[in-house]
Amino acid sequence: MSIFADQLMIRYLTAANVDALLVPQADVNRQRVQSLLASVYEPRLLQVQSVDSVTVTTKTFQVPVVEPMTIRGTWEKQIPSSERSLAAFELPAIAETTWIDMQLDTMVSVRVSATTALLDAIASEDVSELSQQAFINKFQFLDLPSLMQAAGLSTYQALQADFPRLYRMHYADPAAYNPNDPAAARKYRLLISALFFATLDLEGALRQLTQGRRALNSLRPRPEGYEGGDILASSAWMGILPTTAFDPDVTPITQNDVTNLFAAGRFVAAFE
């Protein structure tokens, strides 16, 4: 354990310092929280427009993560009769895969907008008498070969016989975002796992973050989706580095470089 990690654990004993970590003073739009939320909740029907608040409900330091190890084997017996069995079971690994320096269970209050709308109208047209060329000329926006393949039909005549009418559906535009609409308010539970890195070893940091996320995902089953989209991981992951590691006389790497590198892997960078 480094002095930097020891100092951060003492620092984050104070709730106000944890709040400042999640919502830095200059982060007026709470972009850090939005990035953490987006690394877990991938929107499909709803889009987060703003973050109202983030509340830490539980804070834990030095959380061990033990990734299960799958063992597979076979057993055969030939006398007096031939038999063969296959088995697979999981055992805890002998040593901890990784340690999470600080884990925060939070509740995030947000305002969302809809990205889709209800069906507005349905129109249909009789295509039973159209020749194949006439169909292509009239409905140029349709890929006829792909349409036939999707229907499992090899000829246009077969498609025409099975689907004599062409239906077109029109969806209304999504409702305009109204932050004062009570329906725009949502709350999401967000687990945040933070690792402390005392030095500027980006290769090692990314490996630890990736290993930790993989291990936690295997230990904490998560639902496939939520009301607005898909769930990508069991936890959001944050790497915290010291600002003293960025000396322009020693390294050309900047805090912005690290932020972009971490973001490419759906991780969030912070600096203390």
C-alpha cells in the first residue's frame, strides 16, 4: 500500500471530500457523474439530460474481489462396462484477483428525455398487382433482395403471394424535453469502484481496472437491461491519480490525455 493510497483513504473518510470527488467544484454540469452513469447504463429509449444529485449511501475501503475459477474434467471407466462422465464446477481462486480501494454505493437523481415516440399512423397499399420492376421503381427505399431473404422466399412472386399488402408505419417525433415534467425524473442506483494509482503507469492502471471490472461482473450478476436501455457492467470504475505525477519537465502526458485514454475503455479518471 502506497502513501498516496493511505492519504486518500484518510481524505475520503470525510463525506464532503467524497462529494467533491464525484462533483468537483468546476464540474457545474456534473459531467463526471454522467460519465460514471453512462459506463453502466447505456440509454436506448431514454437519454440523460442532467444530473440533479448524487447521494452516497454506503462507503467501503479495501474490498476484496475473488474471481471464480472454473474447473472442468472427465472421468472414464471401461471395466466392467464403458462409462464416461463430464463435470464442471467453480472454486474460489486461491488469492484475491484484485482489491477495490474504495467502493461507493450511490443513488443518482437525473432528468431524462425520450428518444422514441409512440406509433402515429399506419398506412397500407395493395402491391399484389405490381410487377417486380414496378415495385422496385415505386419503393426505391426498400432493398428487395434483403426483404425476400428476411421473409425466407426466393422469388418476388412468392413474396407477393405471401405479402400482398405493404404496410408503412409512421412514428411521431419524441416529445420535447421538459425538465419540469415529473415524468422526466428518474433515480438510478450506481455502484462506483475506485482504484488509487500512486504513479503514472497507465498500462498497469488499465490492466487493473479491466481485471477488476471483469472479476466483479462475474461475481455480481446484473440484469440485461432497464426501462431505458441496457446495463453494461455491475459497477462504474474510476482511477484516481496524483496531480503531482504530471510534471511537464518529466512527461509529455497530460491529465486530459489520461481522461481520454480511460474514457476509451469506459473508465473515469480523477486527480487529487
